[in-house]
Amino acid sequence: MNIAEARHDEALILQPDGRLDQDSAADFQERLVQAVSGPDKAVIVDFSMIPYISSVGLRAIMIAAKQSKVEGVSLSVAALTPTVNEIFEISRFSYVVNIFENLKEAIGAVSDTALQAYEAS
């Protein structure tokens, strides 16, 4: 699984690409935990390129969410595909992480400054 990265002011944006399942969850979890343990105030995961997430993928997010609370870092997800959105709804993951309809909304929630930087790029 490839995970593209970008920074927008106070936020680190991760964009994984591919199925988030048994084959890819360990690498995803490692990178996500590392991200929420880093210097950024917020980590946003752009799920627009994730067609499917399994329970092991959800577990990776749960572990990172717990670590983000310890570190005082905001963890959000954005742009869920319809299938992934349904899985998040069924598993009630809206109680675990902030969910945004798109990346722009997620960045805007981090700060107005971050939103301006995103629009300028």
C-alpha cells in the first residue's frame, strides 16, 4: 500500500491507496501511529482512494486513535468511499474519530489558516 503525504499548515494529511485489509493494515497502522506521535497538531487520513476496509483496518485506526489521545493530536478521516462509509456507520467509528465528507472540510476543522493554505495550493 502506498501512502502519500502532504502538509497543510497545522495538519499532516495521509492518503493511502488500495484495500485496507490483512495484507496492508500493519504498514498502515505503523505509519498512522507514527504520524499521531509526531509534531503535527492534527492528522487527517484521506480515504478517497480506499475502496474497502476490513476489521483489521478498523483496528489499526482504533489503535492510532488511542495513541492520538495520549499525544494530544487530532485524528480525522475524510472522503470515505460509499462502501467504507457504510462500514464506518455499522461499526460506529464516528465515536472513534472525526469523520468529514471531504478533505476541505477536514482541513477547515483544523484551522482557518490551514484551509487558506489548502486553497492556495
